[in-house]
Amino acid sequence: MSDNLNLAIIIGSTRDGRFGPSITEWFREQAEQNDRFNIDVIDLVDCELPDQLVDSEENIPRAVLNLSERLERADAFVMVTPEYNRSFPAPLKTAIDWFHSEWAAKPVSFVSYGGISGGLRGVEQLRLVLAELHATTIRDTVCFPNFWDSFDESGTLTDPEGPNKAAQHVLNNLAWWAQALSRQRAVEPYGQ
């Protein structure tokens, strides 16, 4: 069994023509180079989560149960998110709201993209939402302002040096937090 940490990278947009998968692929490659993580890329398009929450644990849809298992296994999360109307995508909020303990006492970072703000206005709102669920958002992120200027038509970074360095910095900090919180959860389950 590997001593690596389990990192879930979540693609937050489900829109047609979205750019999130290209950015996620770049970040996944960075995480593989870091060599501390087992990686699970979660594309919310594939999860097919219902928009309406249920009142009873007995009525939880199979799609929610499947994703719950993947989130529960994760030691850390990276949310790849665009900024929509100064916030983050509704499918990402739906994915967050279906779950509670899966997020608790685990670190989260962000790779954001958008116009002039690079998606950071959406990230700031995500920090508030995740704090309510007892997730630990780390300060450092990777963002792509005017992302269309940073990638070519095939989705490849045109000047990767700065973003690659930023990604490794985020991954190192995420690993530190994931190790610390994982050890503590093993000693004493969070919220018990």
C-alpha cells in the first residue's frame, strides 16, 4: 500500500465548451510530478448529481453515494473553477452541499481561471462556504487571469514556468496540511 496522500481534483464547471478539463489536465500532470499524491480527477459532468437535496438518508441517490466514497477517500482537494458572475459555478455548489463529513478537517486549494480577476472572486466565496463545512482552505492558489492568453488552441500553456512553479508551491503546502490533518484525524476523529 502506498504512503502517498489521496488528492481529489474536482472540475467545477459543467458547461458546454468549458476550459476546465484543459486546466485540470495541466494541474494533474503537475501533481504527478510532485510524487506525493494518488490522484483522482472528479469531473462533475460525469457525477450527474441531482440539484435537489433529499430529506432522508434512505433516499440518497446512487450518484451521491458514489461520489461520497471518492470524497471520503481523499486526504486533500483541489477545486478547478472558473468565475461566473463574480462567483463559482452552481454545479460545484451542488457538489459541496450534498456532503458534510467528507470535507471536514481536510485541506482544499484552488486553481481558478477567468477574466481580469482570474477567478479569485469565486475562490473567495468558496472559502466561506468550505469554512462552514470545517474544511481547511490553504492560502495559496493558482489562478489564470484572462486565461485565453495563457493557453494555445490545443489547451497547452504557452509560458509554463510561472504556473508550474506556483502549482508545485500549492502542492507542497497542500501535502503539508494533508499530512498534518490526516495524522490528527487518525488520532482523534474530527468532531467526535
